[in-house]
Amino acid sequence: MQRREFLTIIGGAATWPLCARAQQQGKISRVGYLGISSPSLEPHYVEAFRQKLRELGHIDGESVAIVYRWAEGHDDRLPSLATELVHLKPDVIVTTGTPGAVAAMQATKTIPIVMASSADPVGSGLVSSLARPQGNVTGFTILGPQLEGKRLELLLQAVPALSRLAVLWNPSNPGIVSYFETVEKAGQALRISLDPVVEVRREDEFDNAFAAIANARPHAMAVIADRFLLAHRKQIVEFAAMKRLPSMYPYREYVDAGGLMSYAPSNIELFRGAATYVDKILKGERPGDLPIQEPTKFELVINLKTAKAIGIDLPQTLLARAHEVIE
């Protein structure tokens, strides 16, 4: 498939792309996909999901039809987009990020929902437990707030003189509050002051957030896991580069965009996993009987080119631990 064709499909048409072959062969399964970001920023996630579906026998446009709705980095659009998908009566809805899952669950209590990635599904009220979700929501989590402490430890190895850390986070994400609390505790244990702590809930708040960080002159910056912030990774990474600010990120996509380093679960594996759950549900399994899955593959990714550009010399012991070094 050509790239232009792929982007046309994932952009999301208002109607289901039912092809003649599928109509001749019988019922086509319908899958709604609710994305927080945009198709241009997350084609690799979508393709990983579609590829795994193909491996399981679900061919988009033949035996399954996928319709996409994208919030384009605006969480406030998620409720209306989720409602649009529900009105299309899909067999299952796939969501990305906790706010997307919350919006979908508020829109329907009957259509199965598969979370490709979520922060704290129990604390967010999405499921009753990881082992027995019970309701209409199941899927995958990015493990939990304990990862934030690990990220801080790795950042301290990169910046041994670190004593003052800027933290960028989105408190409107219900699954992320516990992540921030973990950063606070880890900072205390490592004798790192969190200054400044900057909240960004909307796109128009970035300029003030960046100004607050620049004025505080911290030694480094940490960005807490959140897919709204991920959707705006380009401007976050560009700010860090301009201020020569060593930064730790919660997704490798930041590093691909020029950020210094990330430690995170493999999102590709999570989205492939979401396809396996869609397959199970389409074959008759109930979402409430499918346990929430935690990631098993984690990656430390370091951009050595960025390290040189901002003037820091990373220790060989840290580079040796990296799963990938971008040069």
C-alpha cells in the first residue's frame, strides 16, 4: 500500500469502507479507533495494530473495517469523537491513552473497549481490577508510576550534578496523578528538587510553561507520561534543545524527534497486543474476562547526537545499558 493511500485510510472517513469482496463473503467486523494524537504522528502505531490484525486473519477493507477519529492533540475533543464512534455501532473500540479510554467508557457501557495504552486503569475507574476488569473495558497498561522513579535514576546518571529538575506534566489526565507523586518521592530520595513543576492541560499553555522553565534555569527536565504531551513532542523537544536542557522522556518517539533519552515500554508491542484482544473479542470473548496486560519489553533509547549538541558527555556505563543509541 502506498503511503498516501495509508494516510487517507487512517484519516477516518465518515462511513465504513466496505468493499465488494467483503460484502460477498459475509458480515464485516467494525472497529472504531480513537486516537489522541494524529495520523501523521502515529502511523507506526496504527500500522503495528493493522499488521497484527492481518496476521490474525482480519484484513482491513475485507473482513474488518476500521474507522478512525483523531483528537489532534486536543483532549477536550475526545468525548464528542467517542460519541461519534459509538453512533457508528462498531463491534469494538480501540483507544489510546487514559483520557481516550475514559471518553469511550463514558460514551458506552456496552460496546467493548480495548485500551492500546493506559496509565492507571484501576485508579482511573476504568476497570475494577487488572485481573478481572469485569465491565466493557480491557487492554494494556504502560505498567505504572514506578517507571518514573527509574527514569529519574537514569537521568541522574546522565547528569551527575543534577539537583534541580523541571517537571512538565498534564494533571487533567486522571491516570497520571500517581506518576507525578512517584516523581516527587523519587526526587526526595535522590535529593533532587523539583523546580519548577509546570502543568500543561491545553496547547495554548505551552508558551507560559516554557517561559517558567527557562526562568528557573533547572539542570534538567523530565516529562511525565501522557499522550497529549506526546502529540506535542516536537515543540517540547525543540524547547529543550534551544535551552540545552538534558531531558528524560516517557516515550521513545521524543528521542526519535531529537530528545535526549527515554525509558519506556515498547509501544509497538502494546498496539500489537491490542490487536490480539480485538481478535479475541470479535471471536466472542467478553472484555471483562480478559485481564489487563502489563508490558514485558522496555527500552532505554539515547540520542548521542543530541547529547553532543547540548554539550553533555554521557558515561559509557549508561550507553552500555541502552537498547538503542541514535548517532
